[in-house]
Amino acid sequence: MPITANNPKRKTWIKTPTNTDFPIQNIPFGVFLTRDDVITIGTRIGDTAIDLGALHQLGYFEGIPLTDDIFLQDSLNDFISDGKKTWRLVRNRIAEIFDAENDALKKNKEHCKIVLFTLDEIEMQLPVTVGDYTDFYSSIEHATNVGTMFRDPDNALLPNWLHIPVGYHGRSSSIIPSGIPVHRPQGQKLINGTEKPIFGPSRLVDFELEMAFITTDANQLGEPIPIEEAEDYIFGLVLFNDWSARDIQKWEYVPLGPFLAKNFASSISPWIVTLDALEPYRVAGPKPLKEQLPYLQYTGKKSFDINLEVAIQPEKAKETIVSRSNFKHMYWNMSQQLAHHTVNGCPVNSGDMMGSGTISGPTPDSYGSMLELSWRGEKPVQLKEGGSRKFIEDNDTVIMRGHCEKDGVRIGFGEVSTKLLPVFKK
Amino acid sequence: MPITANNPKRKTWIKTPTNTDFPIQNIPFGVFLTRDDVITIGTRIGDTAIDLGALHQLGYFEGIPLTDDIFLQDSLNDFISDGKKTWRLVRNRIAEIFDAENDALKKNKEHCKIVLFTLDEIEMQLPVTVGDYTDFYSSIEHATNVGTMFRDPDNALLPNWLHIPVGYHGRSSSIIPSGIPVHRPQGQKLINGTEKPIFGPSRLVDFELEMAFITTDANQLGEPIPIEEAEDYIFGLVLFNDWSARDIQKWEYVPLGPFLAKNFASSISPWIVTLDALEPYRVAGPKPLKEQLPYLQYTGKKSFDINLEVAIQPEKAKETIVSRSNFKHMYWNMSQQLAHHTVNGCPVNSGDMMGSGTISGPTPDSYGSMLELSWRGEKPVQLKEGGSRKFIEDNDTVIMRGHCEKDGVRIGFGEVSTKLLPVFKK
């Protein structure tokens, strides 16, 4: 079925700011609370939020097999379970409804009043109930930087890294949408040269610039997903800030991996941009440096050209962009990650989230964490306003943004913006 | 509020086999499918399953603040969210309803027909929808055995082990109830002395004898749970078999921990035995070998004396008990685990599951995994029937059982029984 929603020539009758992340070619999905305190599933064009629950009740999705309450829910999980064909039908239909040539809804002022919201009338929620969250470690630049700093510059990559899209399980309960502040975590740390850990606030709170993809129900227990089918099970992507406490991480992570250093919070952008919408931005991925096992070999372009940036905004000061990276740098792509994750029969469900791992680029200004940007704190990052930073300070806001651009169409993710508050006090 | 349900003198009018795991003092909670294809929450006395949804509809819980459909659900999550006071009221009431001195239900044959089931009329389901699953590594004997085998017998414990209840995140989607078979997983393995991994079936499939506790909603993002409050948020426990593929684990786990080696399956016993029911079996835990940080220090008895055993049953052969251990051996207790897990503000919700880690005892016949019992395969374990085992073979069934016993009352968990099938073929 063609993705007619992606037609680059289509214009919309919704007033849309120039250079918006959300032209009519985007049509992302999210969940919001409306001015009437109703939770609904919606989409966004320009700075207008659209209540899909109301649109459906008014009959605008006639002919598409959808249950009556599919959009009147507090998560996208059920809609995502309906599968790729349905997502595509709905996105194509939304494009038609808001097409500049179609004034059926436009001229129905009553319906417009029910369906359309300005952004200050809504409050974005988590778009999915995350069943399981997995985080990968798939940027070769990031893995090399970390290995260089903490192990051996001549053997920075561990022996398994070029063979395995290394990943580990994370905590779903602390995944929060953009706008929710996070407290500086406390925990155990070992001061260099001592033998007894101390307890206190993490002094090395960091962001990790990631993207995460959201899956649909993919397989039964025991059944692997072949790599060439993997994209069928990917609904879309969000920006993902994998908050990390480096001092807690260093002391706790051997031998079972990071735990409290990560599970105090992970922040996501609230609009899921569909894989369909990203179709025009496919690019070839990096060439494998070592031969990969057959279950990880793929054909075609499975990487996506998504520009990413991270800004730090100290309290009452202007923001500074501290990193510019790109999702295309990932050594292991999403299809490889999903094929690997399920090769042992691990079941993947609707609403599961899979983070890319920190997306560092090849140059020092494209690194995806303060750990790398400040090189363990040895090279503080100068801000335009608010001094310099080795790591994130109390009341700093970390903002991540992402967008694709080609042939005059820009598809963006909006942003994930999170303020770091001081340590929690009861 | 007194836990009157624990009265050791109480008898029941339900016919109960001697030495049952489920006397009227137990009253565990589970979810089952009935002969009429209805999913309901239930309990069990002896070999009789009791439909709590039907009991509630018939008015037997009058006076207890419960929503009408609280037991007519496919998971216990909402009931668990109601909190400890409600769990206790319900358990106490169930004890009264089935007390030998109370014939209100007993003499109502109509009601009995609706409420009571033989075990062959029901099919046990997963008792909770697991939001997040965490696995700890809290047996000093297990950690020492693993360290001795793979690192250094003189420094078997890693430096953090005596300070941190080490834990890591696991996969919720592959937690299955007793009775569901598991396929031997495939994955990457590195043959000793080679540099290039190969792909194929794991040759070192193992069980891990664990228990897991299930939590209620405990805290908001950012807010730690003090150790002395931790037990308020623990609903109950199950037996837990953390299936493991040792060869996959060895190649993948550095630096972010086990992933595909674990997430192909974890099996649980289907009846959740409440922490209340285990109250009489409290014992003091092991003395700390090093001083613990204040947030991990506790008063009173926080360990539980639960006898555990593992049997292997080859196809068409008798089972052999290969290990006898006890939950009281755990160096870190559940309160310490929960206080640690939340000290950074990580939120814990109803239905979250926390595994203990392999529960090995001090003697070689009390080790909780084949890795330890066969000492990496160097000392095959002799079975009564079906040869010997270094690890688990295709079509073997692994059975774990657990029970407490004191003053003539036995509180048991039933069993978790899982057959290992050959590699999945489409």
C-alpha cells in the first residue's frame, strides 16, 4: 500500500509555521490531556494538536477497520497492535482530511471546534505504556570513546562489540515524557584510592543522546524475527535522553551492568514519528568492519539520516548547543537490534521501547554525552551563558532535538526537554 | 490489624490432603481460567481452587471496601494496588469463610458449585502483569562459587559485592507460569581459543533456583523507600526459575550484563504466597561481613526460612532431586533489595517482580544451578534414572518446590515445573 501521506507536494489548510517539525507530511502519534480533562490519542500539524478520538467519533475514519474506542485511550498500545497496514491507512486518511484541497472538515466549524487544539490547551503524556525497555550500545564512536577513557586506547572496543549489537534491559517505570523534571539521584560511590564506598548525591550526572524505537507485537515465545521482517514491527521513533550518573555507574556496574546509575529517569519526546514518515530519509549504514553472522546481515538501506542536537540551558540563561550528531552514525541499525534481541526467542510486544545507545558522531563536537564532550571532565564545555560544564548542574535543562530534511520537506521530532532538580527532600 | 488467617489451630471444612502446601493458613492468590472459560482471581485450599470473583459477587466479602470487579480480572495488579490492609482483610475473611466452624457457604450447595473447582477444572495463568522485572545477585555462596570458577578463588567476591545488593534489569515479556515449555535458545558463542563467534543452539542451558517477590505501588519518581517501610510494599512471593544459557552469557555479558542468555524465559510458580502468610517463618539473616551503609541497615528479622528443592525429570523417567537449599541463606534480604532499588528515586509499581538471584547454600548439594552443582561440567550430576547431567538436556523437566514448616503448619509454594524443548523450528 503506498504511503500517500508522504507526498512532498501536499499542502494543508492548517496554518503552519515555516520550518515546523510537523508539516502535513509528518503526522506523528501521541497521547494528550485536553482542556476538558479528557485523555485522547492525537496527532499534530504545525502548532495544532488534533484529537483523533473525536475525529473518529465524528466518522472521519469511516471505511478503516478500527474499534470505536481505539483512540479514546491513555496509550497507543492497542492502536499499535493493529499493525502496519492500519497505521498506514490512518496516516494516509489524516493527510487527506487536512489536505488544502479538501475543505470538508475545514468548513465545518462545529467539528473543528471539537477536534483542534492549540498547544497550550493540551498536556502531552507518555505515548505508550512501556512493557519492556531495552537499551543498546550501538554507536562505534561512543563505545570507542568509553573504551579509550576507561580501558585501553589501543583496544578500545571489547572483543564482542563488532559481532553483537550489545544491549541490556532497562527500567520501564522511570521513562517519562518531556517536561517532567528529574531529581539528582543519590547512591553509592567509591572515591578513587579508597576501599569503602560513601553515600551521597551523584556528582557526575550526565545525559545520553539517544533515539528509541517502539515496537508492535512481533513474535511468540521461542520464535525469532528474521532481520528482513524486523521493520514490519517498528511503529516509530522518539528522542531519548538516557540520564546517567557516572560515579554510581562506575562502582556498581561490574559484573551485571548499569542499574541505579540509569533507572532514576529516561526522558522521551512525546510525539512518535512513524517509520513510514521517515521513509524518504533512508541511507546506507556504515560498512561492517568484521563479517557479521548471517542472522545480522541485511540488504538495502536500514539507516536513517536524522540530525540531532543537544542544548544545555542553565536557569534564567540562554541555551547553548553542546552537540550535533546524527542517527545515521549508528554502527548497528534497528533491524539488526531487533533480529538480535529475538534470535533466542525473546518475545517483543506492542509498546516495547528500544534505545539506540548514545549516538556519538566522529568529531568531538558530535559526541552524545558530557562524559565524552568534556572527556571525563578534563575539558569543560564552555556555555554562552552560565559558565562551563563538566557534567550537568542542578537546575540545568537538557534539551534534545531531531529532524530530517530533504527536497524541501522537514520531518522533526520536536524536543525532549528535562530540568535536573536538586536532590529530593521529603 | 492481626493476621487472624495465620491461626495455626484453625481447621477447614474443605477436604485437604495431609502435608499439603496449601492448608487454610496459606491462602495464596493466583489467576486461573475456569471450566467455563472465565478468567478469575482465586485462592486454593488443599486441592480445591476457589473463585474469588464468584465469592465476591455472592456477597461473601461484604464490609470490605472492594470494587465490584476487583477479582474478575486477568491479573492481580489492581487488587495488589489496594494495599496491605485490604490484602489482610480479604485473607482473614477467606479463612473465616472456610473455617470448619462456619458452615454458611459449606451448606449452600448452589454457591459451592459456583465457587469451588477441582484442580483439573482450572488452568493457572500468570498471576500479575509484570511491569518491570529486576533480578538480584544476593547469595554470597552463589557469588563466591561463580567468582571462584571464573575469576580468582582467593578474591572470589568483587569489591562492590559486600556493599551493594547487586541487581540488574531483566525481561518481563518472557516471564511464564509453571507448565509452559521453553525452547532451547540459539545465539552467539565463542569457542575457547578462537576469535570468531559461531551461531547455534546453546549447549549449556541451566536453571537458577530463585524466589521472587511481587510489589505494590510504592513510591513516586524521585522518592526513596526507607528500609523499615520496605515490607509494606511486598505483596508476596513465588518460586522463580531464571533460565540461563551459560555459553551465550559468557560471550555477551561484558560490559553491560547478561541479556539473551537470560531473556528467553523465566518460569514462576503460579500461586503468590503472601508475606503475611510467611510471618511465622521469619529468621535472622546472616551477619554482615562488612559494615553496610545506613540506608541498608535494618532491625528485626527480615529473612525467611523457606526450604527449597530442585528436581530434574528426564522424559519418561523418575525425577531426581539435585539440590536442597533455603531462602534464609540470602546475604541481602528483600527489604535491603527494595531500599537499594529505590534509593535513587526509581519508582516501583504494583506487579513489579524482583528475583533473589540464585539461592545457593553452603554445601555442594545445596547449590542453586547446574553450573555450580556440576562445577562447570567437571562433576556430572548422577540421576536416579536417565543418566547424568552437566547441564539441562532436551526434554528434561526442571521442577522447583518450596515450603516452610513450623509448629505443625506447613506453608508451601507448590511448584514451578518447566520442560526444555529442542530448538524452535518454524
